[in-house]
Amino acid sequence: MKKKVLAALLSASMVMGLAACGSSEEAPAATTEEKATTEAAAETTAADAAADTATDAVAGMEGWEPFADQVTLRVAVYDRGDNGNGASDVENNYWTNWVQENFGDQYNINVEYVGITRSDVMTDYAMLASTEDLPTLCMEYDYDKLATWVSDGYLQPYDVEQFKTIAPTYYQNMEDNGLTMYTEMAGDNYLVIGNRPYGASTYTYCTWYRLDWCEEAGYSEIPTKNSELLDLYAKLVENGHQYPLSGSKVSGAGVDQNYSYRDYPQDEVTWATTGDYQIPALSTEAQKRFLKWQNELYNDGYLNPEYYLRSASDVEADFINGEAFQWSGYVSSTMNVLNSLYENDPDAKLAVVVCPDEFVQDETWGNSNAYRPGGNIGAMIGFANNATEDEVKAGMMYLEWLSQPENLFTMQWGIEGKNFNYEDGKPVAVGDQTGLEEQQGHNNNVDYWMVVTAIKVLGNIEDDIAAINPQGLPQDFYDQILANYNGQMAIYNAGKCNVDCMFGAALDSVTEYGNTLKEELYPEYRDQLVMCAPEEFDALYDELSQKYLDAGYQEIIDERAQLLEDGLSTRLQ
């Protein structure tokens, strides 16, 4: 399989050069030396010219002027299917118009937002590329997707010196957070990268559960070990809570993650070849443990027997209506699911699942309190292959403008008196923005400002958790969210969690087989395994695992293993 090796992209803890494929033909020594000397001189001249240009130019917004002819800047934004927690169309709403009025109109730029289906990113981008209609700023959270886009020619390289001059604030943020080492692919700079504060934790994503149900069953909190959970679930059913775990079909990247079913410390080859969260690792021991647990829950009657016909919105509805024990989501000052639950049942008593600060593993089921840390890389942004010079410049200007503290603050917090109020000198978001013209989108507009930072920050973890703590509810979850963060950090610092392996190559096997595996075969095989009789599980797992491997997963494993062996990946830390 021909490799399209891309350049140095590695974890912040280790800098490693990744080789690029060259010609296999050997030139005569003298010719090679002459060519190298000529190329070096040309590169030096070009670098000096770029440096001189950057020095002469006025850096930052003070050096900007409106374009003589209007430029259209198309910016990708996730469409999560919920229209921003009840807000209007992600492509056209109060905040997209606010950007146009306060940025676009000032510089003769027409800002258009392009909705990208969050659960089907690669398909959307492929369709846009096929019609030569890619957004100027293409963005994603997953490096391998960007690597594939570079390999497939979706993106164009950019001039770093130009970017430093136009967007010095953004570039400084990359330098301050050690992100500049990730920008280069195939010998050129393709990416600009937002930061992810607190990347060792996943505290912004929590699971809420019915504490009142636990207490009725004789538990003061939800257990950590699966063995104890089975006892709790049995008592919930005895107390009249049918199908307490609800359930929905699986689809898309990131489903059925097995981090809490792995053995720690991890084996490096297993981590590198099957540890990616996007393609479910059917055939591994960790996935077997996870699915065997799901099989137990299904056969014991804790999952809705028709879960495979249901969507995530059905699970939300069950939780809101008091028919589901738990629900997971991103923490935000405005959370419609929690608002609706308390409207239906003002006396409901909830709690957040808190990660214990010591590593706990159930010997029977193999589950633990390990999780997937994201690292400090936030959104990665590339410039579309067909973007003009002016459009690329407009994109750079947009990133710099959004990086300005006052603009970032407004996009994150909204308008004082409507979206937030000050308490003790600190902003506190309004819990329910329903009906406001200024209503913010998903997670306080995160899909617009994610290009700068993945999490809004005020300076320390206590204030930052307070900033996203759900507001306007009968209960306060601040202490539990903070305790969960502290527990996760203790586990991380103990070496029980690892950032996923990152590869310095476009994984051709993933491009060829990835979608079929995760979108078609895995959901089919997974449902067979979940719904089979327990005594049939082991043999069926072996059978379906082999089919999964034969359908392309083995090629993915082999390609990743080769890149690890060739030194073209990060290493297990």
C-alpha cells in the first residue's frame, strides 16, 4: 500500500521528526550536491524575503484594511442536529449576524457559515470537496481526518510568516501552548491549531443520574464497579423503574469506547493499533469485556429491548420523563435536558458521576474508572484547496479577530443582562435562554469559538467550572463537577490514562475501510452480540471479530503497526 507520509506531528511530551517519502531513484553525487546547494540558496532567499515582508508589515489588526472587492469567507460550523439547544439555524442566527456586523462589515468580508453534520463529518466534507465547495476554513478535532484531507488534496499550505503578521495573537497562543510543532505535514505548514485547556481531563462531559432512585434502592451514590451496579439495577426494577438504562442504537465515530475496560499499564502495540476511539476495536479483549457487559444488561432487562430502533433523543426524552436512570452530556450553564427534567419533576434529586481519586478495577467485569484524555490540541483548522489568496487572508483575519479577548468573551458569554450577569465581579450565565433573540447555540456557542479554544476559561479550574456550572436549577452541581475533575486528574497522574496514538501519515486503510466498519459492520455485529444468549457470546464474538478483521480492520491494525515500527507515530507515555 503506497504511503503518503505526512510530517512531524507528535505529542507535546516528545518531539520526533517524521520522514517524508522521496524518490527511489539515485542521482549522481555531484548533481545531488549541486541541486541541494541551489535549493538551499533559494529557500534562504525566500525565507529572508518573507521575514523582510513580515518585518515591514504592521502586525495584527492595526495593519488590516478593508478589501477593495468584497471577499466571501466560508467557515465550517458543526450542526449537531439540535439547532443549538433550541436556538435557530447554525448557519443563520443572531450570533452569525453579530460576527458579520462586527467583523465582516468592517473589512468588506461576507461571512458565511457552512453546517457540517457532527456525526458524519467525513461524508459532508467529501461531498463539499466533490463539488469544489469546501469552506475556506475546514476544521476538525481529529488529526487523522486532517491528515486524510491533506492526502486527498482538500487543503492548501499557508505562509507562516504571513500568518504571524496577520494573526499574531492566534499564533502566540499556539506557541504558548506548544502547538506549533503540530502544524506541518508533508514538508509544508497546513494547520493552525486551537488550544484545549485541561486536556488531561474530560470534566466538561458528565453523567447525571437519579440519586433519589439510588437512595430508594439503599445506595448513597452510584457504585463504581459493575458487580455492584448489577445489584443496584435489579433493585431499580424491583422499585418499578422499567428499562432503567433506556438505550439507543449506535452510529458514527466514537461509539462504544473501551478505555475503562482496558488493562493498565497498556501494551504499546495494542494501544497504537486498536486504541483509536473512532473505529470500534472489535476483536480486542477490551471490546469483548465492554460488549459482554452490554449483553448482560440486555439479557437482564435493564436496556429497552428495542434500543436498536431508538435514537439519542429517545434517551433524552426518557430521562426528562423520569423513565431513565442516567443521561450524559456536555456541561453548560444552559442545559435544556436538565431544565426540562426539573419542570416535569421539581422534586427530582440528581447527582453527577464522580471519578474516584484512586484507580478502581472490577476483577469480575474488568471495568475501571479510566477514561480517554484529549490532550492539549483543540480544533485543527486548514485552508481549503480552492480558496483564493484573499479568502485565505480573510480566514486568518477571522481567527485573529475572534482571538481578541473582547470578541471571544462576547461569543462565549453573550450579552450582559440577557445571556449572563456579573456576580462578585465574575460572569454567570443565564440558565434558561429560551425565547431570547440572542439565545446562544450549543454549549454557549462553542461550535463558533472552538477554533480558538475548546473550553472557555477565566484563569483557574474553580472559576472555570463555576463558569459552566448549570444555572437556574433546583440543585447545584459545582462541587461534584470539581470532584470529578480532581478524581480524573489523580487517575491521569497515576498513569492510568493515555492520550490516543497519533500517526504522521494518512492512513490509507482507514480511508478505505473506516466508514464501512464503524457505520455498517460494527452496529450490525454489535447488536448480534448484545442480544445473543449469554452462553453464545464468546463463540459469536470470535466469529464476528474474524469477519470484522477480514473486512478491513486487520489492514488498519497492520498499517498502524508499521507506522509505529517506522517511528512515524507518537509513543506510549
